Amino acid sequence: MNDTAVFELHRPHLLGIAYRMLGEMASAEDIVQETWLRWQRADKSEIENARAWLSTAAMRLSLDALRSARARRETYVGPWLPEPLMPDDMRVLTADTPAARAELASDLSLALLHVLERLSPEERAAFILHDAFDCEYAEIANMLGKNEPACRKLVSRARERVKTERPRYSVSKDAHHAMFARFMAAVAEASPNAFQALFADDIVFYSDGGGRVPAALNPVHGADRVARLLAGLMRKFPSQESPELAVMEINNRLSVVATIAGVIYTIITIEVEDDRVTAI
């Protein structure tokens, strides 16, 4: 197998690392491209394990990019949410192998990626490598340039924080789909009462307009406030043309995709616990 074929074999894996680290597909693709350039320049006779070498290069590049992105996001107006993965993006992220399908099955939800933003870059890297890609601590230590005990502490701290801060999941995929059907009925009705009947009392609504469209500058808390806000959004799009609503899987979660004049305007995804929507 030539060098190009070896790299292409591992490309989905590298994209998976970079996207989980940065939460942006375009940035992840930039990381993979830079990894390719380094791969071309590398002395292959000194590389025993191509996947490990490429993963290390991609992770170290991702760490540098994340530190730079964090500095920019400190001045970002409003919550910063990860870039949603459309179905075509999801297909690019995987290859038709058992290992790749296992990686894709790991949690890529927007809710988890949002929580990962609260971790330090090193905690995020260690957590992703260990929990998403099943790397041993010795591998993680080599990738991050740290010793194994330090990496164990990074993973432990990250896991505890994720457990504390991530939206709670305790429902099956079928139960999530059933609640999503009820949510879509409430979207069609666009009344606060219809939404509030589905919401947990402590629901949180996050929105990110990317500086291009209106969005709440802070998370909105509470069933009544979120219900009134969402009903208003459904009734008042920035166009005389009614939005077209479609249902598709975004980051492995059923989501509402609203388009205006053929252009995606917004994507809404929900998190569910105990037959109530806990986060949007």
C-alpha cells in the first residue's frame, strides 16, 4: 500500500479526532490537510505504526488550533455552539470498516460537544482519546507529551466535569424519537402551551447565530420562558416566505432543519430525560 493509500485509509479517523476537538468541520478538514503535508515529509522508514503517527500529528495540530480558537471565542458574542454535522458530513467521517463504524457510534451529540468546550484543551484531548477512541493511557501520554499518571488525572477530571455538566440522557433512541414526534407537533402548533407541556421545569435553551442572524445572547432557563421564546421563533422568521421544516439526523440526533428560500436558516435539536425535554 502506497503512502497516499495509507493516509486515505485513516482520513475518517483523523477527521473524527479533529472535529471532536474543534467542533467545526472546516477547521477539522484543515487539520487533516496539514497532517497530510507532514505525512508527505516524514521519513516512513522510522514510522512503525502509521495510524498512531497520524493520530499524534492530528491531535497535536488540533491542540494548537483549539488554543488559538479559545482566544478568539473569549470575545465571541453569546454562547458558542459546535457546528452541526449534516448527513453528508457524517458519511465523510466514517469508512466502511467495523472500527470506523464503532467510532461513529460513539457520542457525537451537539450537547456533549458543547460541554467539552468547558474543558481545558488537554482535558478535552485526553477525554476524547480515551472515551471516544479507546486509546490506552500509554498512547495518550505519547500523543500529548505527558506521563501516564498525568493523563489519568486529565481523563478523570474531564469525565467528572462532563458527568456534572452534560445534559442528562436516560432514554432509548426509540423514546427520544417518540418525544421528537411530540416536539414536531408542538412546532406545527407554535403555541407556548404546546411546548411547555413537553418541557422539564429546568430546561435550558442555547442558541448561536454566528454573528449572522439574531440569537439569544445568554442561555434561557425555565419551561415558561423557553416555551414563549420558541413559540415566538416559530411564528416570526425574518422573511415573508414560510420556512420549510424537515426532519433529519444531525450529529446522530433527530433534528428540525428549517430552510428559507432553499437556504438552511436554523437547526434545532433536543435532549430528553424521563419523558421531558431538558435542553434545546
